[in-house]
Amino acid sequence: SSDELPLVRISEVTKRFGDFTALDGVSLDIRQGEVVAVIGASGSGKSTLCRTINRLETITSGSIIIDGTPLPEEGAELAQLRAEVGMVFQSFNLFPHRTVLDNITLAPINVRGIPKDKAVARAHELLERVGLADQAAKRPGQLSGGQAQRVAIARALAMDPKIMLFDEPTSALDPEMINEVLDVIGDLAATGMTMLVVTHEMGFARNVADRVVFMDAGQIVEEGDPATFFTSPRTERARDFLSKVL
Ligand code: ADP
Ligand code: MG
């Protein structure tokens, strides 16, 4: 049964850009309800890993299975799968000329075919959940970076994803806004949402994630329980990385 399989199974995935190997035999299981933090130096392949999970990048070899279904190459199945994987990037990419409410309801209405009144009601619920109940009529340009990123999270959630992928969701934010976004992600974790979070916030990786994955040069070098990883990394590469970021 699907209870026995992880929600996401990444097996021996390699991704090459020309001669350059960005992912080098990466295998990772993500269980239902698990929060996995991915850490590692710039250029280690973290974004590429995120992008392969919903086929923003095709993989060179290996396989990725989401909820029992291998990632399709194209077509309607790919669109369906993308809808099941919520993605939040460093830059929020909101539609600048649409209201916050429209930003959240457009895809559910147009891609999912959800009736407008239902989509609007759900958007208000989600705005409440990310602490922006009073911002529905604003345009993205009127929001702070932290507010805009919380709208981006609400927008992803509006598609009822099976998993949320976050690629450095706080890296573009002013320091005082980082925690408001991390708190929303932490609240989501508490509701049992399955998440892969690429982050430079070591406190978040240590305190919120169930598991930490350390990448270097396109490989997963170490993974495990955060408390163990941060206090006693096993590899020289991880010790080296931690000495720079902690
Ligand atoms: P990270 O997110 O850990 O900083 P990335 O996954 O963005 O790392 O990139 C890993 C490596 O792959 C980097 O050296 C980057 O230059 C390279 N890379 C990423 N995307 C492309 C691309 N579209 N074409 C060529 N090289 C790329
Ligand atoms: Mg990156």
C-alpha cells in the first residue's frame, strides 16, 4: 500500500548541464509529514534538486516517484503533478498588477477548475493562516518582502499540494522579516505538511526539521537527525561547512 512507500522517492538522480554534473547520484526518500531541511554551500546543487522534483529541470538519469507515480515527461500528467507540488522560491514572483486575493485564486480557478466563490473563501482562510487577513485587496508592490513571501506560501497552499518545496524562502528578505516567514513554515510543519526546505537558516534546520540533508558538489554527503548532525557531523566536508556557517 502507499503507506509503505515514502511520499517522494528520489533514486540515483544525476543531472548534467553539458559536461557539468550538478546532481551526482542523489537518492532521497521523503516520508509523508516529514520536514527535510537541505543545507550546503552555494553551487552544491540544492536548487537543482528542488527543480527536478517538479520537472522544472529534466533529469539526466535516475528516477523520481511522487506518491507512487513516476514523474511524467510532459503533457496533462505533468501539469497535474506540478499542481501537487507547491513551490516557493527566494523571489516571490507574484503577479504585480493583480490583488493579493487574485494572486491566490487564479490558479485554483483556472488550472483546477474550482468555482470562484469557493476559491475566494479558501484564499481568505489561507490569508488568515499566514497572518494577512487584512491584505486581500492590496497589490504586491504595497507589501513588505515578508508579507509578499507569505502570500506566495498561501498561493502555493491554495493548490492543495501533497508536498511543499521551499528554495531559500528567506534569503531575499530583510533580517527583521525572516522570522515571520520561518514561523509560517514552522506552523505548516506542525499541521503535518510534507516539506523540503532549502535554507541557510541553521536554527530552523536544527529546530524545525525532522531531518537534515547536507549537500556538497552535487552529492548528499550526510543526512540524519538534526541534533546529531549539528553536534557531531561525521564527514570533513560537513565539519568544514558548519565551521563557516555556525
Ligand atoms: P545551489 O542552489 O546549491 O546554490 P544550484 O543547484 O543552483 O546550487 O547549482 C548547482 C550547480 O549547477 C552550480 O554550479 C550552477 O552553476 C550549475 N547550474 C545550475 N543550473 C544550471 C544551468 N541551467 N546551466 C548550467 N549550469 C547550471
Ligand atoms: Mg540555490
